[in-house]
Amino acid sequence: QSDFDVFVSLSCHNCPDVVQALNLIAIYNPGTTATMIDGAFFQDEVEERKIMAVPMVFQDNNHIGQGRMTLEEIIAKLDSNAAAKDAEKLNAKQAFDVLVIGGGPAGNTA
């Protein structure tokens, strides 16, 4: 459960993709919200958070990224330990002593 804020500008070409990615995260994760904030209308918040470029993304009031980001990149930032988890899963799998490559007669005979 998280609250995402994304500061945008209506003239920004990258902002819609980031907003849509955060909306997808919010739709598929109950209790998670995504709020789009047009910086032109909330100058006090822009100055308070020192926003110099958009889109700028905050998770629970902590800056997590800015600029063009895909859904995959946002998720990677949220799950910073994903690579270690994947390596652990691979290491937990059963190891084999013999690997047979090929499906022809020689591979079947082996």
C-alpha cells in the first residue's frame, strides 16, 4: 500500500506515460493511490518539494524518480531487491549432473 504523487505539466510529452503507469499500479493494488498534480496550479508544493522538472514521482512523500519512466522501470524502483530474489530462486532449484542437448536420435539415446 502506497500513495503516489506525480507532478506534471500539461505541455510535458513524457508525463502521460508515467501517470498511466502509476494508475495501473493503483488499479491492481488495493489501498494504493495515484494522484496527478499539475504544478502550474500548486506552485507552493512545487517550491516546497523543489521540483525543477516533470514528471516527478513521489511514493509516500519520498522522491523515487523523475523524467520518462516505463511501468517496468517504476516497478524495478519499488522492488529494489528483485535481482537478489530471482538469483535466490534459481539457486534453490535442483541441480543436475547431466545435461542432454538435442532431441534427435543421439539425444534420445543419451
